[in-house]
Amino acid sequence: MTNASRTWQRNILLTAALAVLMLGLFAALEAPRYTYTGYTRNGSRVVKVDDGSPAAAAGLRPGDRLDSVNGIPLRSIGDLEHRLIAGDTWQLVVRRNGAILTLRLSPTGQPAIEVVRARSRSIFGLCLVAFTLWAFIRAPGAATMLLAVGGLSFGLLALGAPYSAPGSMVGPALEATATLALACGMVLVVHFLLAFPSRGRFLQRPWALWVLYTPALVVGVTAAGNAVLPLALWVNIRLVGIVFTLLSLAYLLLAIVLLMQRFLVAPRAERSKHGLGLMLGGTLAVLVPFFLLAVASGLWPAMAWAYDVYSPYAVGTFSIVPLAFSVAAVRSARSSRTSADTKL
């Protein structure tokens, strides 16, 4: 890589990082304007209703299918539920067991626990951008470029977007951008693990990048399009959501398998030289307690308190992963330079 190439790549990354951080700053400042409803939905289906929440008081139940909010069809809502004014009364039209019900819900301001979660996500997003960008600046190269762009993608998703008024196209556009950021981030992490500490056999094939990127980008673009265009005319929105979720899980599993395979195959000296143990240890230190507590709370209700205590800070603990990856990438570059100098 020439000095000129490094300079313009660094400038592009710094500009993109500044834009992402500015969006995150505005999102953090305007967080009080968002409301709390107490329900979570997947498409039109309500999947969770918090105890004691406005949604619970309104009579909303898991399994209900949402048709409209304040007369606005679900297709046009996007994330409108989080942009209406706390204290207003909403009219929700839902379908339950074949019947159509009208419920009245009065959202409130964000409770303290939700503020903690929002701040935890902001810290995670900041760490994603800062750590991976630091790795590229300290050790510019193809692998750290992938790491930095992946950090920016996930950072955009974690930091969030500023408040936009109901009915504005800004909200759907930002929602579409976040969806694309998630799709790009997933595939970039897998690409990084295939390229670090050295290019694997798979990447040496001429069709490798097409196979790696095409599924994520096609599904990501389709899912993002649902936020701004009436793709429901020819695309099943729920099916796209299911495919996107399954694809995300597949890339996550592939990333974990690649990380473990890199660690197990490498000789002990190589593990230390390239920080493979640091990467694997940092990842397991975050994922193992997260999944154990999540599963335990589902299997043994008595353990739910432990997950409730841990969950607000769970996203924040994920900052360990970009830190471990970034330190490993810089250590690998330094070790490679030292080895080259020794040979000279």
C-alpha cells in the first residue's frame, strides 16, 4: 500500500467516523424526546409486553398483530411509536384470535433502566468506532481496513440516529441505513477473520467475494427498502425479516467458527504473535455469560433476576470485543515488522 493510498483511505475513514459520531451525539442529546411504550414487535406481531408498562395497562398482549397506530397503517409506521409525544393517548388497532380490537395506550418518558440501556449502546458504539479506527491508523493494511469499516458499520447501528418528526422521510431513511449497516458489518467481520492474520484459501478463489457479500447485501438492501418503499407489493415483509434474522445468525456463527479455527490451527507462537488468544478470549468472555444468563432466565424463572441485573449493561460489555480485535491487529502488525527487520 503506497503512502498516498494510506492517506486517502485514512481521510475517508476519519470523515465517515466523524459523521457517525455526530449522528450519535445528536441521538444521545435528543433521547429524552423518545417515548416508552413497553411493547416490542417483530413486523406486525407483538412479541413482548413489559410488566407494568403503558402497553400492559392498555391491554396489549404478546401475539397481537398491530394494524395501525393513531390511524396510520403499520406499513407507514416505521419506528413512529418511539417518536410520538409522551402523555398523548394513542389508538391502536390490533388483531387477536381473528377479532379486531381498539386499544388506547398512553406512552410515558423513557424509564431509568431504558436510559441506562441507551447509554450502554452509545458507549459500545463509541468503542466500536474508536478502537477499530485506532487499529487502522496504527497498522494500516487490508485487514485493519476491513476491521475499521466494520467498526463504523456497527458503530452507526449502536450509536443510533437523531430524532425525526412523524411523517418525515428522514426516519425511514435512517432506519434503512441502519439495516444496511448491520448487513455490511456482519459480512465485514467474517471477511476480516478470513483475511487475518493471513489470507485464507477461500479468499484466493476468484468468486470468493461474490459468495461472501452477495447474500448479505441482497437481503440487506431488500430489508432496508421495506423502510422507505412499498415493497410489500412484491415482497413478503415478514419473510424478508425472517431471512435477514437467519442470515445474521449464520454470519455470527460463521465468525465464531472461523475465530476458533484460526486459534486451534495456529502454533502456540503464532497465537501469541497475532493475538489470536486475546481475540478468542475477549469474544468468549462476552458471549458466554450473555447466552448463559439469557438461557437460564428462560429455563429457570428464578434466575430471571440475574439477567435483569446484567441486561442493561450487556451491550456495554460487548466493547471488549472490538478492543480485543483492535489490539490483536496492532500486535500482529508490530510482530510482523519486527520479524522483517530481524531478517534484514
